[in-house]
Amino acid sequence: MASRLGTQLGEWRATTAVAQSLADRIRMLLLDGRITVGERLPSERALAAELGRSRATIARAYELLEARGYVVRTHGSGTRASLPARRIQRPAAAGDDVIDLTIASVGSAPGLHAATVRALDRLAGLLGTPGYSLDGLPELRARIAERYTERGLPTDPEQIMVTSGAMHALTVVLAAFGERGRAAVVEQPSFPHAMDALRRTGHRLVPTPVTPDAGWDANHLVESLRSQRPALAYLIADFHNPTGATMPELERARLAAVARATGTLLVVDETCAELDIDRGWTPRPFAAHGPAILIGSMSKIAWGGLRIGWIRAEREQVAALLGARPSIDLGTPLLEQCIAIELLDEMDALLARTTERLREGRAAVADGLAAHLPGVAMPPMPGGLAAWVDLGGPWSTALSLGARDRGLLLPPGPRFSASGVLDRFARIPITWEPELTAEAMARLGAAWRALHAGELPSATRMASTAVV
């Protein structure tokens, strides 16, 4: 049986000395999150047999990793993945001006400071209270419920729980409804940290494909539910991250009906739901078609530093969520909730500003691809955070490493996969200013040319694994 490391290595082939090449590949798998810290790696003998290499080669690769702190070898306990005790260096470029494309965020809203000042008056009226807010301030829950109603899904404030961001919302949902050992359907590609959270809670991931042009394979998704009868399915139905696709309403209705029949809880991430550029139509929220827990956030519209998210669910589900939350935290900070109330009153202006930024960013990425990556096409993307670019070959990981040498952080395609595939794709954010995007694309083009000229990237500098 193939080991998890062997599966993640996939079609690995040595590009330099075999042991060094293998060590570099394992280190990359660790640093982009596909191998977890503390995970036990196969024995030298087992990995040698699996890869068709000599045991001496595997032993040497493990020695190289151990010397740099990327594995810990203990007699009787085997070899486990680790990280060096020192802080991992970011790549050096001219003047250390690193461009970080692991982050897809439009930055802070122009009115955020004024909203914060106004929010202080709201906060003053709460200073006589205990300060704990397990479900969220009533006024904020009412604003969020009203927004859902405006979008075509009648909602009461009692159906809303305010959280500290979307990932925190997913953590609470999994604490209340996760079932360790059961299957969980996820899109492929999908948001990496959501998949990490599902794995951490003991779910077995079952991927279903999504592409920018065709969207979901509805038959594959439905058959996955019917055959696997998963505990839950985690979906991003609106401006899917990272492909930008939107699920048609008829497919939502069909999926909701099948999920009801199979007993599958649908958890739909709406973080990107209102990041429209020019889609031309607006679907109703997924729960308008059948039972689903919805997760939302202010981070992609207002600011990533404003840690405000929410869960929209049925009342009995909210009761279960409230029962699970105290083991995680005791509520979302009141000041941030007060700021969110102010910002929700200005939602139309916030969305207009976000749309303009995304339109400019999309054009800048398209121009950069045309100028610096000949033959690589810009995919269709009527909204969302990033372009999911088909590189035309399994070059994403090597391109990511080469980009790091040029001061550009770009997560490789497999980071968005449940099974270590998708090495022919790269996620390029459309959220940065056009000038910065132009520079980023120039650096990416330099890495692209070096890759196709046969130049080997340095493996001495890697960045942290967070993808936003």
C-alpha cells in the first residue's frame, strides 16, 4: 500500500543528485502544508521499496533533512516531519521587497477608520455589561439577517451566530456537527485551511472537481454524496475560491435534495459571495434551495484585520452551535462587532469599491500573463479573489520555488488540492494594486523563463504556509 508521503510525492523524478532532490521535495511538501509537522514518515526500507530507490539513497535524504531540522529521527519511534527551531527566512529580493501572493485580500476599506471612531460610541453603551457575546450583538445579528433577506433568503436574527471570522465559524460548525472517521466531500481545488480543519477533526476527504470554465461536475458531486453518504460537504458555491466559478441555481436545488436524502450536512462558505465584477446574474443564497449552514465574513470586503464572520443556520442548529462554542471561546470582541454594524450600514459603497479594485486587478493579471507568460491564458473569472491559471504542464511547484528566489511568494497548485494533485495550476490573486501586480507578474515571468530554460531553483529559502 502506498504511504501518504509516497502519494504526495506523486510523479517525482530527480532533477539533481537523487538524495538531495528527494530531500528538497519532502521539505517543499512540509513547507506548503501537504505533509504536517509531527507526521510520521515511512521507514527507509519502506520508502526505498515504494520509490524503487536504494535504501542508502533514502537514508541520505533523511540525513540531509535532519541536518537542517526538517525531520526528527528517534530510535524506536521512526522519522517525523519537523520545522527548524529558527524562524524560516522569507526569500530575498532587491531591497528585501517581497511580494506575497499567498494573500488574496483587497485591503482595508476607505471608511474603516471613520467607522471605528463611530463604533466607540456604541462600545461606550456596552461597558456596563459583562462583555461576553456568545451569539453576537442583537443589532449586528439583525443587520446580517436583513442582508440575507435582501438576497432572497428570509432570515431571523435568531438564525445568526457572530464569529471571529469565517475560519472560526467553520471551527465551531465542526465542533458541533463534525463526525470523526466519516467522509467529507470537498471541492478540488478548495480553500486549503478549510481542508486542514476537516482533516484535523478526523474527516476523510472525498474530492469533487471544479474548473473555471465548466464549474462543478454535478453528476460526480451527486454520485459522491450517494455512494459515500458523507457526514458533511464543504462547498464554496459563489465565486469559488480559487476558480471563481458560481454554481447554477438548478444544481444547488438538485444537490440540496440529494444531501437531504443522504443525511449529508451542507456547509457552504459564502466568504466570496458578493465579490461580483460582471457576472450578470445573482443567485440566491444556497440555503434558499434546501437545508444548509452558511458561513460569511467581512474580511474580503472591509479588511482582513477585522475578524468578523457569522453562521446562518436553522434555530435548532444555532442551539447546538451555542452549546459547542464555549469550548472554543466565549464570544467575538465587542468593538469589532460595533465596527461591523457601522460598515454594514455602508455595504453598497463597500461593494462598489471592492468591485472596482477587483476589476483593475483582473486586468493587471491578464496583462501580466500576456506579457510575461506566453501561451498561458487568463481563465474566465466574473468575480472572486483570484485567477486559477492553467500553466499547461506540471510546473506549479517548480515555478513556486523559482518565484521565491525572485522575492515572490506564490503557493503551488497542489496546496489547494485534497490529494496532492493540480501541479499544472497556480492561483494568482486579483486583489492587489495594479502597479504591484505588474511587478509581481514580471518576477513570475522571470521564474517562468528560468524554469523553461532548465535552471534549477534554490531550495534554501521557503516561506510560511498560510494561504488567505
